[in-house]
Amino acid sequence: MVSTEYKIAYREVLEILKYISKEEYNKIPPDMIKMFKLNASSENNFKYNPNKTLQEQNVSEIARTLIAILFRDYWASKEQKEKISSVQNIEREKHKQERYNPDNLFKNTKQNEIKGENVHNENVSMIEYKESLLKRFLNKIKRLFGK
């Protein structure tokens, strides 16, 4: 089941694709166009103005991302693809550093405590395991015969 945000975005992408050249449109795999059409919202009345940029129009973030993916995968030149790939790699590295930064590792826990959210702190104690007398005796016998 496709969420309503994606249905709206698919409708917006299909509307935008009406304004590209036939040559560019044919570079997109037919299966992808079919998927857009099958899952697109029928209720959305999005109208694209080719005289304005995507940022100037009321285009959803998901639709912008889909258009960017189409550009990267089907319309971009080799140099553009390399540049996009390098920028994406830099962004991924930044995201990794932010996410796994040891200084920020426990930030969420501290913020949750400040906000008053329920944070479960469980005390875990060590339990000393003692073998029964019979078990210890059997282990000693095994060690004697094992040598």
C-alpha cells in the first residue's frame, strides 16, 4: 500500500513529465512510468507551470526527490553523475559522523530526561553462579580422566 504522500508525489511527477521532451521521456523505463501511473493520486489537481522552477511552485519534497533521481539515473551526463555521486557521498559521510559521533551518542538520553519523557533505567546486577556440589565433583572426575 502506497502512502498518500507518495500518491500525490507520483501525480506531481507525472504532471511535470508532460513538459519534458519526448526524447528525455523515453529514457525513463516504461515500468517506472507504469508504476507512477498505477499509484498516482486521482484527487490531486496539481498544475505545473514550465515558466517557474520547482522551488517556486508547490511541489512536494518527495516529488522533488523523485525528479532528482530521474535526472541522476536517466538524464545526467557522465560528468554530472560523477559530481552528484561525490556530493551524495559527502552527505552520507556527514550523516554518519553526526549519527555515530561519540560526543552525541548519549545526547538523546539526556534530552529525553530533560523533556520528562519516560526513560527506563534498569539496574542490572551480577549474579554469582555457583555449581552444585555434585556438579563440582563430576567436573573434577572428568578433569582427572581427561589428562
